[in-house]
Amino acid sequence: MLHLRGLTYDSNAWRDGQHPFNVAAVQHVRDHGLRFKHPVTFFVGENGTGKTTVLESIAARYPRLGRSRLTSTPSARP
């Protein structure tokens, strides 16, 4: 399994001031990088491919790990 250890900014790829590089949190990553202390998981995919449904299913299966109620979300309905 591939684990991300950090993020860095390639200043040749984008111009400063262009979204999202004008957002303060992204500017911080640009200036200082970002290092992860623990493994990080990303769910990546096109719209409508089920990313949210997978996360809501995990949350519903392990309710003690989270505090949100899922009864109002479409994936919680039969």
C-alpha cells in the first residue's frame, strides 16, 4: 500500500494568486510543505462514483468512532 509522507509545492506548475493557491492554508503548504505523522487515506474519484456512500457506510458500521447521525442522508435510507 502506498502511504503519503508529505506534500510539497511545485512553483513552476501554478501561478500564485490563482485558485486554490490564493487560499491561506494552501499558501502555508506552499511556503512550509506539509508532513504527515500518521498514514493518510484519500478517496479519489469522479462525481457520483460512491465516495461519500463508502464513507457513510463505514461511519454507520462503526458508530462509536463518530458522532454524526446518518438518518437524513440518502445512503442511510433503505
